Amino acid sequence: MNDSAGQPLAELLDERQRLTNIGFRMLGTMADAEDVVQETYARWYRLTDDERAAIEVPAAWLTRVASRICLDILGSARARREQYVGEWLPEPLPSFVSPVADPLDRITLDDSVTMALLVVLESLTPAERVAFVLHDVFAMPFEEIAEIVGRTPQACRKLASSARAHVRDRRAREATAAEHSRVVAEFWDACTTGDLDRLIAVLDPAVETRSDGGGRIRAAINPVVGADRSARFVLGVLSKSVDLVPSLEMISGRTGIAIRRDGAVSAVVTFNVSGGLVRDVWIVLNPEKLSTWSVT
């Protein structure tokens, strides 16, 4: 089947996964990524037949448009974050692949979707994030990135270099996957036994625990800072809910904790581990950021 301009429809739809992957890494949530993909295709079909026929590489056109939409969203993200209730965290992704999920909508899970990296990307400027994601993750030439961000290729190289240095500095301290899993397992063992001292011992003295409820689920409005306060906070939350069923699982490519109530995921806990200690605890409770966990 072809679209009205003769372009094979299947070929166009094959780009959905790539566009979703780009959108998620740019924006940090599946909902935003899906909105970007829908708007990108809507713009394609709003073109006239002659306009579509004049586009030599539709896949490249779709990527450019999706990236520009992401750049616009990132530009307004600061205002949106100011209106957000409490801490804002990227969306944690389950590492399973459901047989009923549309393969066109699957996110490719790799080191570019770990929570640690997504949190770092949040600290970049919109232009830095776009340049880094498109070049370092998706290998797009700087000449094409320049068309998207409205700067010269040389300027885009500087943007990507600045972002890369920032990311490299943070990730240089990040534990390997094996070390991460070991430390998280120690964290969880201490939680299950209620051993406060043991839990404190696995936390960095300056650890920060952030909870994202989005104003929909009760969560700590501000970060909980320090090993003692974080340990008491975590143990206090667990002791108040006897109907929670937590389990260690692969989340966004790293070991984390999924917490279920009546079989449904109600919270996902991910970590930043460095130097054999937990330096960040990220707790996502906002149901809008847990929708991918409902696919079983």
C-alpha cells in the first residue's frame, strides 16, 4: 500500500520506532515521545502530494521534523517543570519486551536510556541535548543537526562536545552494570530486614532520594538528603504499606526495584551507584510515567 504521493506506507511506518527512540531520549517520557511521533506523521500527511513527492528521503524528513518538535518542547520544558508538583524524573522503562506490544512502538533499551544518563541529559540546554542525542546516540552528521537547531555545523560540534564532556564526567563515576546490581541487591537486603545501620552503610553520605508523584500520588516534595535521612525515609515508606510486593528487576537497562500492589506496578525505584555506594535514589510514583508497566 502506498500513500497518496506514492511512498510505500510500510516504509514510512517503519520509521516509527526510530522516531519514538529519538523522542524518548530527547524528552524523557513515553507520552511526550508518542505525541512527537503523532505530530510528525500529521505534518507529513498535511503536505500536498507535490510537496511529499519533492522530498527525496522521507525518513530523513521525518527525523528532522520530529527533532525540531522535540527542540520546541525542550524550550518550553523549564516552564512546564516549574508548574510540576514536586520533583520531576524521567520515565523508568521495564526491560521486558511484551509479545503483545506493537513492535513499532518499542523503545530500544541500551546505555542511552539508563536513568542515570536521562537525569544528566535533563541538565543540558535544549540545543546541547538535541546535538548530543542526534550525533552521539543516533550518529547523525552535524550538517543535518545544524538544519534542525538553526546553527552552523561548527556550533553544533561545540554543543555536542560540551554535552559529551558533561555526560562523560558524570558517567565516569558510574558503576558497571555488575557493580550496580551488587550494590542494589545489598540495598534491598537491608530494606527487607529493616536493618537501618546496614542500609546507611550502603548509602553515600550525601545521597539524595527524590520522589516523583506528579501531584497525583503523595510523594516527598523536596529531595531527602543524607544517608541517615534517606534510609529512615525508605524504611518508613515500606513499613507503612503491608500490601506492597517489591521485586528486583531490570529497569531501563540497570537493576532496580518494581513495587506492585494487587499485581499492578505502583512505584519504580532506580539508582545511581558510584564507588560502591548508592549516590541517588529515584522513586517514580506518577501513574502517567508507569503506563508501560501495565503491558504484560
